[in-house]
Amino acid sequence: MNRRTYLGAVAGGLTATSAGCLGDFGDSDIDEAEHPVGAWADGSIEFGLPPFQDAEELRTQYGGTFEWLADGFDGVDSVEGTPTTDYNGVVESVVNGHTELANLSPIIFVLAQEDDINPLAVNWSHGADSYHTYIATRAETDIDSIDDLEGKTIAMVDPMSASGGMFPRYTLSEAGLHAGDLETEPEDFDIEWSFGHDAALTALENGHVDAAAYGDFQHPEDDEIVKIAESDPIPFDVVVAKPETPDDVRDELAARLVATPEEALEDHRVDEYGEFDPDLYEGVRDVAEEMGVDIETLDEAETDEDEDEDEDEDGS
């Protein structure tokens, strides 16, 4: 299948070794005497990360999780974080085996299921397995509701981001605005893609756009930011393992993630990993279908990109 190429940009320092400072978390319920995980990972686990924040923030957030995983399995010398340049890149990293594990946004996860990735655990935050997208504006604007966004410019994160792309466009569409889909532009407003939740909010705070869509885990620094809409609940990201991961490896990885102690997540926007529940993602699939997202669409987008590159090389 002709899919987008893996675009991995490794950020130095996103590595935790089994000799990390988090070894005093206490014993988990997992028997660490006999683990097949080390052989499966060939000594090192690479963990693909989507580009929802910059590399320095990811380094801080995931450090505890990586050390907890590295300390949990005989034969695993390190766990290395691999940030990626876009949302397609992170799924390709794990589907093609460039990374053993990955954190996938919900939209990407439902698409990747047909590529036989293995869900291990669900990210939880503030005691919940889901969150929302907010659409906000500045108090000084004349925007009071979604209807007032017609003809305006809205900062969003990425076309393939759940909370920063798909769900806000779906919310706007349900409210009666033409929001476009993966292949078409909106007719009733313009989108400025910021490629970061923090960047979308910053664009709004600095007056570069009329409104912004961002996940509710991002908090405005400006008291003059006013929320005008909220999406339906969005389940959190899923930690997955690459295809053909043996059952015993999947079970041990999932158990270790669910057993992650609070101390390992002090700097993370995630405060625990919960057991995977497939029912959480049925609504996400509905949004993906409504917004025209499927594997065939991604293949066509890749073909169009290749043709454009060939034309540029030919000088036509």
C-alpha cells in the first residue's frame, strides 16, 4: 500500500535507561523475572510521539513514563522517544516497525486499526478518559457564537488532529457552517493551520486570527479569551504496539503502562494509563467518516503529492 513515508525527527535527550532515577517507584504487580519484552525490542524500545507539543515539552512529559518502562523489563536497556513531524508520520512509524510503540491520537488510531496495530492502554487525564475541543475568541471581537464565525479566520492545529482539526470542523459543520473535509476547504470561514495547540491559542492571543480551536488541556494565559463552543467528548490518545507483537509481550506492556505510578507522571498532561476500551472510539470513527477521512483518501493525497513533486522536478 502506498502510504505516507515515515518522517521521524529524533530529539536528543528523549531517552530513559534502566538505570534511571525513577527506580525507587516501588515494585509493580508484574513479575520482572521472566520477560519476553527485551527480546522483542532487541534491547531498546522506540516510542513514536505525535507533534502536539514541541520537543522540549515532550522530553519533560514523557521522561517518567520512559524510565518506568525501561525499569520494568529484563533485557530492555533504554526507552527512546521519537517525535514525528506530522500525524501521518507517527502512525507510519509504528505500522512500519520503525518504532515499537507509539502514542496515537484517536482519529489516527481508528484509521490505523486496519493496519493491525495493537492497542495497549488509553491516556487518562484528571480522572477522565475523554476531553473536549474549545473554540474561543477574544472578548474584544464581535463574535458571540458559532454563527458569528462566518467569514472569519480560525486557527486550528493540524487537519488530522482530533481536537485540533477534525472535531472542531465537525462541531462547526453540525452548527450549520460549511466546514469542508480532508479534501475540501471550508466555504464559510478560513483556517490557519498552526501545527500546535499552544501555537493556535497564541495566534488568537496575539490577534493574528479571529478565533482558535484547541484541546481543553491547553489553557489560555490571556484573561480576555472567551470560549464560544465546545465539542462532544473526545477519547484520549491510545498507546499502541507495532503489528505482529506477540500476545505475551502485549499483555506485559499493557500491564506495565496501567501500573505506572503517579510519580512518573508528575510532569505529564496524562495522569494515568487506563485499560483499553474499544467502545470509546466508535464515535471517533463516525467523525472520521463524516469528515471524509479514510485510508483511500490518504493514499490519494500521497499520490497527488508525488505528482506535484514530479512536476516541480520537471520544471513544469
